[in-house]
Amino acid sequence: MNEFFDKVALSVTHLKALHSFFNNPENYIIPSEQNDLDIYHNNLNGLINSFSEIDAFGQLYNKKGRQHILADLFEYILLGRAYYSMGTAKRRIDKKQHFIKGILHLVNLLMCFETITVNVERRNRFLDHLSALVEEISNEDEFNSLRGYAGEVGLPSSEEGKTIGRYFDKLLPKTAGGLWHELLVYAFILRNDLGYVLPVLLHQKIYSKNDHIVPPDFLLITKDKRIYGIEVGIKKEIQSGSFSLKTAIPTATIDTINSRNSDRCPICKKWINLCPYVIDNYSNFDTIIERIEVKCLENCNHFTREQILNGDCNYCKYSRGRAQSLAHTHHSYADHKHYHYNCVLENITAEKRIEVIAAEDNNAIKTHYPYYSGLEDLF
């Protein structure tokens, strides 16, 4: 990850070097160069004054919209720059596959960030680490309240209060899947070859002189020359409808809630990551995916059957209903919710654990490929 950040930091250092050099009178040696320095200073002051009037500098980092700004940086790195690496003529398909694979791994890293919703000690270590690097953070009103809060935060069931919850959200890049769903939808459209996909994620508004429109997250140009807007997430119907009315571009809404890419284990409260088998096969365009559900005991080639049954895989889900005729389902976690399988094993009795393992329940032990409903008519 630091490879990305270091390159962005080098770009910023390069730009700062340009400014510091041309802003320094010592680099204008002979008297005739004074005009060049004056021109630079006049325009620099004009730039500062103009953009200060509209608080343009504040849009680059601020407490109010920080989670969006952090997400924007990831999206700029991946979909504004790094995606050009897919475009060279040689090995083009192979490059796209590596790009998709990298996105899937990044999604898992974003899920790892969010473990601090439930791990209080880790959250406080992160807050101390962050405030040492970004000193202004520790001066924000809610910082000490969050630092002193000893419970889960940022969950639907959390009781920390809206102020602490909202503040916590602003410390991570668009939490609860906001960023990773956008990245996964890009991967989903690309892998399924639905057309030419244009990310508009960095443009929350598109301006004319007297008006603006709020675009969807993606524009999709299909192979038969139609254009669609793709909006990731529900509850934006009015926004999408307004865009369609102003542009005559129909907009499809992507359901993220039921995508199975945001299963939070009800026991540990952590997100269930994409497994190595899913990452390998989803990023391999030669793999034909006929079912979204993956039966781990039947399909996995990263862990042995015995390892999976004993809970050695950190990615397996457990989901099934209670059946009167099946004794191994007679426990409180047979309720159709999606759990970490190893969390279930750790939270049932020793006798029930033996029963669950011995049952080798191929239907209950599973995971899922990325899939989003809302685009069925484009397949």
C-alpha cells in the first residue's frame, strides 16, 4: 500500500518544489529577472485570494467531509491513474485481471480498517498514531470523546451517540462499504463486459455556467451504443431521477445491501472478507461463474477439507436454518444469518462443535462471489 502513497507523496513533493523554487527571490539573480518574480507573486496572490473566497483549499482536507476526501484519494489512485496500466496493447486481458485482483485485495484491506469499530484497544492505538502524524486531529472537539469511549462505535446497534458515531465515520474512507462497493461495481461491470465504463466518482457535481447536475457514480456506454448511468446504493432515487430528466440518460440503481459483499458477522461484528479462492477465480476471466454462492468444502483449493471443517480458514461463512431432523443445526446460530464459520465453532459447546464438524454441512459452509443486482437487463 505504501507504494501507492509514496508515489502520491513524491508527486506532491515535486509540485511543492516547483512552487518553492519560483517563489524564492534568491532564484532571480539579475535585476532584469525581477519582473518574472513580480509576475509570479502577483498571480500567486490572486490565486490565493480567489480560491480563499470559495474555500477551495478547505475542500482538500477538512473534518466535515474527510471520509469522502480519503475515499476520493483511493479512487484517484486506482480509477484516475493506476487503471491506465490496463491499457497497453500487449497482455491487455492479463493486465485487467491483475487490476481486478488488486481491487479485491484492497476491498479486504478496507474491511480490515473497520475492525476498529469493535476493537477498542486497537482503535485507541490508531487514534494515538494518527494524531501524532496529523496534529490538528487531536484538537478537534470530538477526538477526546472518541478516544475515551470504551464501546463499539459505528455499528447500527452501537449506543455511542450520534456525535461520536458521525465523528468516527470521518476518520476512515467512507465506512460500511461505501468505498469498496464502488470499486467492486467497477470490477463487476468490467469482468462481465457490460460495456465501456466511465467512473464519475470524483465528480459529485457537473457544472454549466448557471446550473449543475449531480451525476451517478458511473456512466456505461454499451457495445450497442446506448448510455446508462449507474448509481451505487439505494436511497438516491430522487437524485438519479433528476439526472435522467436533465440528460435523458436512464439510470440504474445498484443494490449493495443484498450483494453478499457486506456480510458483517453478528458474533465478532467484523466484515467477512473475500476469500483467496474467490479472488483468484473472480479475477481470472477464463473462469465461468454460474453461481454466486461458493460451497467451500466442495470447491476450495486453498485449504484442505479438514482445515475448513476445523475452522482454520478465516474467510468461510456459516449460514443455514434450523432443521428439526438435523441435530447439528440445533444451536442459536442456525438462524439464516451469515457468520464467520470459525466464530460459530468458537461460540457453541464442545459437544455441539463436534456435531457441526462431523456433519460436514456443505450447504452451510460457504462464501460468495461479488454480484450486484440492478443490471440484469444489460447481461
